[in-house]
Amino acid sequence: MNNIHETKLPTAKNGAELLIECLRAEQVDTIFGYPGGAVIPIYDALYDCLEIHHILTRHEQAAVHAADGYARVTGQAGVALVTSGPGATNAVTGIANAYMDSVPMVVLTGQVSTDLIGRDSFQEVNIYGMTMDVTKHNYSVMDIRDLPRIVKEAFHLAVTGRPGPVLIDLPKNIMTARTDQRPAIEVHIRGYEPQSEISEEAVRLIAGKIESSRRPVLVVGGGAAASGAAEQLRQLAETAQIPVATTLMGIGAFPSRHPLYLGMLGMHGTYAANRAVHHADLLICLGTRLNDRLSGNAKSFAPNAWKIHVDIDDAELDKNIPVELKLCGDIGKLLRRLNAYVKGPEKTDWPEETAGWQRKVPHYSDEAAGSLNPQEVIRLIDKHTQGNAVVATDVGQHQIWTAHHYRFSRPRSFLTSGGLGTMGFGFPAAIGAAIALGGPAAPPVVCITGDGSFQMNLQEMMTAVDYGLPVKIAILNNGYLGMVRQWQQLFYERRYSSVHITSPDFVAFAGAYGVPGLRAQTPEEADAIIQQALALPGPVLMEFNVREEQNVYPMVPPGAGNDQMLTGDGEN
């Protein structure tokens, strides 16, 4: 009898290789990231993976914003990969941004080995605890046997129900441990029911309310776009002849050139949208949280309307605005059923009345001949792209001007930070969108930004160059942090405190990266460089030197109702 000790053969893969298998099983084709010590095993596994394209950004915040932009244009979960410690903390703003705007995302963070957790080890932070309030769910993988289940659950959670970011924290020793496991096939999360069924009785009630109303308005939020309900929404509006107002996040869910479109609602909404909602007798709110920027003074919001609120997340119902009918469910499914009941009105002059209002605003002055209005720049971009571009913005005056003056034709084409209001979002989000869309038939990708916002993530120019991305950057340079300056002008007696901002020579900056840089100071020059930029391959930077103290109008003062708009009439 041979006395030979049996030895256990090493299994075929380590935890990092299993992670890549799990990502491939979820159809992941792109990861935005930045390597570091804690994630070296994952990057080593990526080295041999031809199916997943890794995009190396220049900052972790930008990696998450790029994954966000990817997710917004595709509806699929964006994926970001960052290291432990500062890599993870740099990602938090991007995670919070995605959470506030309900963007599906899976963020993979490196972590120190499990035996070093809690010892103030090098590059250790409790990112699991830090992100609990800004993720839909998060995980810390403490046993490699849990990894397949966790990855499967994370992607399921990110894209179902109300979408949002999910974080997976990955200790280094879990990524190096050997395993023979395979990706999970099925997912079941106890207690998680992402959709509720709306009753037939409720559908008939809504149809009856539409039939009996005289001044109905549809308020459309980001949830309507996320549910893929654009065609059903258009059918309902046209059949019942209901004017449509959108939230900032809802822009694109209904065509901006449509005669029933009133524009954006809220603090910087159009005169038509705000007035129509104020005078409405029926308000149907779809996929919006009805927050303070939308409603103004809650007590004076649509005071005479019978309000219906539909959202995939029941936590949003009755949270900000009390309503007569609250329904938790999928908007696309609801509208398909509702359209079977709704008929055209016998006679109504309500759409024509509301259409007449929208011509009054948004306001901007044509004075100071030869100077360049920022709104005019955006209208020229709209003209030369025919409203078919994917437009990413940062946050501030240019964001609102884009919402008003670029006429979006389809959903998932306006990428902007609505809930968190994150400066520095636009450029990396445009990069993510350009990666997602790719190909010769892709629509133009334009980043409209301000001189302040662009400087927050301008290092991503190298990312755009490395991957040859055709992102056209339009910087509206007014020398100010414009929205803060406007508030200081209107409400703080022009006490301009720390809002004048200097910038580099943006054209020279672009040249340092080998990117064409173009500058315009007049409407004629603006028209010419926009055409030139769109015709050039790869990234192009356009700097527009615009009027310094041009304000965003309309504007509802803090604490006022939406019927108390400042329109800026008579202001230079």
C-alpha cells in the first residue's frame, strides 16, 4: 500500500478572474476606471479579457461620471472600477450624482485585505459605510463564495424598479483567493418586489378624469424616459390633446418641437409651463419626485388641480406634494393600458391657449450689437445638429439655457445633473456617452459647459484624445460662476463675493492636447466654428466669449410660487 499524501490541486481561477466571468455573464462590455494597489488583481484579470473594454480616465470621479453617461444613453448599468482609500472617496460624488438622478450603475471598489480592515491600514476607508446613503444598495464581499450571488444581485438591483447605483467593495485577498465557482444564473432577493401592478379600476379612473377635465396638463419626469414610455406618452397627449410640461430630467421624453410641448416646469421653467400648471384642473405627474425646484411654494402648486402622481418608487408618493391619487407602478405599462380608454375631446381651446403663452419667454436681450448671447450659441448648436445630438451639460446658467433653447427630439439625449447639481459632470458624461454610442452612424455628442464647470474635470481631455472620441466641447465663457452671480445680483444687492473666475487660454489648452481649439466672439463667428467643429473628426474645443452678466429667465424667487416668475423684461 502506497503511503502517498493526496494533494489538492489548485483551482482554475482566482477571485478577480471569477469577477470578470461574472461581469461577462451580465453582458458588461465597458468599464471606466483607474487602477491602484488594491485592485491590481482585477486589472491583471482584465489584461486577458478581450470582451471587456477598459476606459482609463484621469480621475476616479470622472470614471463614475463617464459610467453615468454610458448608462443614461443606453439604459444599461454603467460600470466603474476604482481602488481603495482615495480612489473610493473620489468616486463618492459620482455615486451620489447617479443616486439622485436614478441612474443604473455598478461601482466596484478595491479594499484592503479582510485581516487589515479596521486597523487604519494604508489606503483603507469604510466606503461601505460612507456610501450607504447614496446607493440603492451596497455590498462588502467577505467570502469568495458570495461573489457570484452578489454580482448577480447588484446588476439586478441597479436596473430594476427605480434604477440606481450599487456598490461592491472587494477586499484584495478575496480577489486573490482560489475558487472553482461559476457565475450565478438566477437571482432572488427576499422582500424585493421592484414593480407593483396598477389596478384596472385606477386606469379607468384616470381616463374618466381626463375626459371630464377642461384644463389638463401632463407633468413628465425622468422616470417616464427611464420606463421607455415616450411613444405611449406622445399617443396619450395627442389623442386627448393634453399639453405637456417636463421636469429638467424629463426633457427629451416628449419632443421639444411638438406643438403640445410647453417646455420645462419649475424655478427656471417657461412661462407657458408654469402658468399652465398653475391654472390646470387636472395634473397627471409621471415619474417625478415633485421636488422644491419643480414646485416652488408647495402650498401654491397647481392649487385648483386634481392631482395624480405615478412613480415606480412608492417612497416618492405624497412626499413633497399631497395628491388625490397616488399610484406605484411602471409608467410605460400604465400608459399602454390608459391609451386603450382615452378618446379625443369633443372641443377644447386649452392647447391653443397654452401654446400662445410660451412665446413670451425664455427672455434674452438682443441689445449690445456685435456681442454674443449664450442662448444664441445654444440655438446655433441646435440648428446645426437639427436637435439630434446627445447633449451633456454641467450645472449652472448654461444648463438651463440648454434646457430651454436646445430642442431635443428623443429620450436619453439630454445628460445633466438634476438632483445633486454636480459641476464637472458634463465632460466625462459626454465621454461615457460617446463610448456607448460609437460607430459611424452615432449622433453627435456635444458637451455644453461653463468656464467654471469645465475646469473641474478638464483633465479628461486626454481621455477623449486617447480614445479618439468625437466629443464637441462648447464652453460659454462669461468670466463668472454665473448662476451664483445671478443670485447675488438679484437677492444680495450685487455683492459679488468670490464669483469672478479666471480661466486658462482654452484654445491654447486644447492645442496642448493636440485638439483643435476654436474661439468665437460674435454670432457670425459662432455659427462658423460650430459648423467647423461638427465637420472635424475627434474631440474639438469651442470657446464662446459671451456677455458677462446675462441672466437666466424665467426665475421663481426663493419661497415664491411658480406663478410669481421673474421674466427679466426690460433688463439688459
